[in-house]
Amino acid sequence: MIKVFIDPGHGGKDRANRGPTGYIEADGVLDISLLLEKELLSTGAFQVGLSRRTDITLGLSERGRAAAEFGAQLFISEHTNAAGMVPNTTVRGTTVYESVDLKDEALGAQMSKSIAAALGIPDRGCHQRESVNYPGEDYYTVIDTAQDAGVPHVLLIESAFHDNADDEALLKSEAGLLKIARAQAAVICGFFGVKYPANKGMTVAEAIDIWAAAGVILDPDGMKKDFETGVFRPDRYSAFLIKSASFITNNKA
Ligand SMILES: [Zn+2]
């Protein structure tokens, strides 16, 4: 089993980050995390841990250490972004951070691209953010702690800007949250070489909906052939999943 540890950011005493019409980051990222867990478990290939399943207060280091204690092969800290300058910013889009000490740029770039494509918002890409006070360390304590404790792949995901009204509307809709979770699941499955979605009994229409929601680029002929054989393999047609094949090989432990 592949071990993935998901950290829904904030929660408990930390519920201050909100959108202009009532979205609360602590709750939104918990919903995304629980949906992502469900998608990953549906494949039968993952063991999933969460830092929290309810609205509780957790320290940043505590979250990263929990991922290492779980034996995570991949740690994801889930967030939504804020430009913070005005109540309703014009900034939109998806941003992903990798650790300054790891080489997750291809994975992070694909994650950002797929979430942005699924939501129809700008892809702001994968970045590193170095601590000002501690050069060579991550600015984000949660990913710094996880990688220091030995987790080999670490991402902090800012799926959209909750202080932009249009992005907030996506974050306030169940459909929007499911798109985010499925986009993330498709990229994680691609990274580890796991087939997604796992359900062989679905119709072409259902599979297209899931893949489109996950930002997967479809080849209609390949789809039809797979439907006839009853084996769905989005990794065969998706540009990003094919591209990820090299690091799938590199990361098979
Ligand atoms: Zn956050």
C-alpha cells in the first residue's frame, strides 16, 4: 500500500481566514481532504492518514511530524490562498509549493496545472519559498518539519484564492470541491502509477465527467477502446500522466 498523509490546514482556534461571502478556509480544506481521501481509497492502492478529521487546533510542526510517524511517502498540506490586500482581490488561481530541500517540482507543477484546469482558473505554478530567518529551510513550517522528519515527497497546495469572489464561489460549491479533490487524486495516482478512476463498471459518460473534472486531457479513440475492453487507463492518453512516467519509475520504492 502507498501511504499518503493529508493535512487540512488551520482549524480549531485558527478559523480567521475567510472569503468575502462566508467561506472559511479551515472548513473548506477539511472538505477537500476528506474528498481526496475517499478518491484515493477507492483505488484500493493507498493507505491514507489525516492530521485532523474535525475542527481541532493543531501545531504546524505537529502536523509535519505526524506525516513522518505515519510513514508517508507523500505529504500534502491543503490550503486556500489569500492575496490579503483588499477584501475582494482580483487575483485568482492555483499555486503549489514544494520543499526547498526536495525535488518535487514536476509533481508540484502538474498538481497546480491540473487543479487550475479542473476549476478553469489560472495556473500559477509550483514554487519554493525559503525562510528569511533560516536560509536553506522552508518558509512553511509544516512542509519543513515533514521533510526534515524524512517524508520523501511534500507539497503545500493553495487550490484557489478564497478572497477572490469568483474563486470563493468555486470553493463554496460541492462541485468545485470535488473537482479539486479529483484533480489532486488523478495527479497522485499518476505519480505512483495507480489507475484512476478505479471503477471498471462505469459508463463512458461517467468516466469522462471524472477525468474532465480532474483536468485530464482525453483522447476519444483511446477512451472508446478502453470502454470496449472495460479497462479505464487515463494514464495512456493524458499528456501529464504520460510525462509523469519517468518519475513514477524513479519513485517506485
Ligand atoms: Zn492556509
